[in-house]
Amino acid sequence: MCSAVFITGLDIATARESLGYFVAPYAQRQRVGAPVVDRARQEVRIAIPGGPTLTARYVGSQGCITLPPGRDDVYFKPVQVRSTLGDPATLPWPMGDVLPTTPLPVGVDERRIAQAVDAAFANPEAYTSAFVVTHKGRIVGERYQSGVGIGTPLESWSMGKSVTAALMGVLIQQKTYALDQPAPIPQWQGKGDGRQGIRIADLLRMSSGLRIKAPDDPDFDPNGSYPDHLYFYTGRIDAFDYAATRPQQWPPNTVGRYRNTDPVLVNYLIRLAAEKRGEDYLSFPQRALFDRIGIRTMTIETDPYGNLLTQGYDFMSARDWARLGNLYLQDGVWNGERILPEGFVQFVSSVAPAWAADKRPIYGGFFWINGTGALAAPASAYYMLGAAGQFVVIVPSHDLVVVRIGYSKGERFATATLNQALSLLMGAVPSRP
């Protein structure tokens, strides 16, 4: 609620009715007190019947943080993160927002692209808030819900995992880490600790084998205990330490499971690397990645200990998501500069061995793979995916990046709506020879 009001800029009624169902399901909202917005203190409070009043406070560049039990502040000093980029209104796309006025390339069907954009918004119950299409890096289709614009940071959830992959890719390109090295998590360095066999590649592929309870587990019981997967968001804990102290369930690289331990631990490694070099950790993503590809709107929220929760507490505009998608489409190269190491995009966009062994060719390296045709795109397509229907779809065969973001309330219609648009787009632009 705090993030929707103070980051995205929504009114409280829209936020309460339409957003955030991943960690606060709609039915459960009826069982707690109404949110109270305190604009003077920049915080939102919700009373739990028979329990405490929870407070989430906006702290600036680190977004909103739910305060720890018994405290009126967080355990770290928030940092103002500033972009070094110029005014986007004065710079051409993709480093700015000025779009070209020249005709679209030969072979691009403007009529079908317009139909695809219409399809993305055709069902009002899908609550699509933003839709952006690029072909060969150029924006060829774009539309927004009323009240949302090209610079509006939107609830994006687990698409942030693909940001985590990019940040690790930057560090690998800088020779700080390597994919095949054992992940140097401090809590695993005791003698005989079997977790020392978990490689960075295993974490990126959601194949660490660490034990937590997650909603995507085949044996998940929604009526059982609260899932650790959500506790990383809501627990008001040191998320890095919690992830690092989870026990081993399977040998690494044998079983693929969608569990937040793995992206949280990659984020932990990113923090360790930045601080070891004497750099400011909280501004590292902006300096190391975002400024280099024209991104200005990203807010990554933290736990109360200042750990970036890039596994899903992230808010960014649709155009900025398109920029990130194009970095991957361009094999990690931007304006002639290699930002991600050679072969890294192939790594993240290929089915992880442990998932393939489970006969689920749907996950790569913090990216989903279209291996079973869930999306109306070629099997070679891969995509960022966030709760409640947030997508950045990368279609190398057609040089396409498609961004679809929407409110949680429209989740059950989001994929169908996107697929209608994708079906049209596949015929709207030429495929590679």
C-alpha cells in the first residue's frame, strides 16, 4: 500500500482494491483494518485485529519498508540514489525518451501492431496498465492506462529476478565472480558444510537444493504454515541471513524449484562484492547497470537491514523494462559496449539442467523459457515474469521485446490478453532469415 501510494502515485482506494495481491491476497484484506495513509510522515499503517499495528514507511530511494517489531526506524541509513543521466525528454531513445519520427522499417505492419496494442487493452478486467513493444530496439507500439505514463514506476514483482541476473552478469564480466565457482556465502564456510558445493550457476537456475516452503512446490499446502517464499518479503527480517541459514534438501543442480532463497542469495553476493570493493551498495545497481542503458525510474526496496530485495520488491516504468529486455535481446551489448559477459544471455535463456531432468523445460537463469508454449510465441522466446501478470517477453527470432504490466486484480486474464497481442505481433514484424 505504501509503495503504491508513494512510489507509483496511486490513490489509496485504487491501491487497496487493485494491487499487491501476491503478498496480501484480496480475501485477507477484509480481515484487517483499513489502511491509514499519513502523508506527513510518508507512511501507511494497518491494524491487525487482536494484534499489532504494522507501519510501512517511505524512506526515499529504497522505497517503502515495513518497520521491524518494536522499532520506529530501520537498521540502516537510507541512501539517495541519483542517476547521472541527462533529462530523458531531451535525449533520443533508448538513452532518452525522444522517439524517432521516420517511417517504420519495411516489413513492419503498423496495422497489426495497432491491433496488438488494442488486444492488450481489450478486456478491461485484465487491468492492463502499460504495454510497450519494441522491434530491433525501436518502440513500435505503446499504450498506458489512464493515470499511468512513460515514467511511472509500476509494481513488477519477480521480474526483478532478471535484474538480479543482470547485476550478477555485470560482476562476472568484471571478473569478480564466475558462473561455475562455488557461491562464497560466509555462513557456508564451516568445515564439512555441504552447501559449499552450491555454485553461482545453481543459484541463478533455481537449483540450489535449499529447503524452504514455497507456493510453487508440487506438495505445497496452502492451509499449512506460512511459506518462507513470502516471508522474505513480509517477515521484517535480515533476508540475506535467513536465506543463508536454510538447510540443504537436495544436492545442487539436481532438482529445480522456484524458491526465493536462490535470488536472495545472489543479491547477497552482489552486496558482498560491492562492499568488498569499497563501493556504496545501495547505489550499485544504478551505477553498474541502470545508468549504462538509460534506466532512471527503478526503485528497489530493501528489508529493514538495507538488503536489496531484487527478487521482487521492485518498481520500474514499462519503457525501462523494455530497455532491460533489449539489453538481453542484444546479447548483453549496449551501444557497442559489452555489459554482460559473452555467453551469459545464452546461459539465462537456456533450460536449466535440473528443470529439464524434471521434464519441465520452463526455467533458465532467472528467466522463464517458453519451452511448453505457454505464450503465443516461438519456443525460443524467454521472459521475465512477475506475480499478477507482469511480463517482459524477448523473442529473438522476431527481434521483439514486449512489455505487459497490469494491476493484480486482472491476474486471471493477464496471460490470455498478452497471448492475443503476441499472436498478432508474430505476424506484424518479419522474422530473422
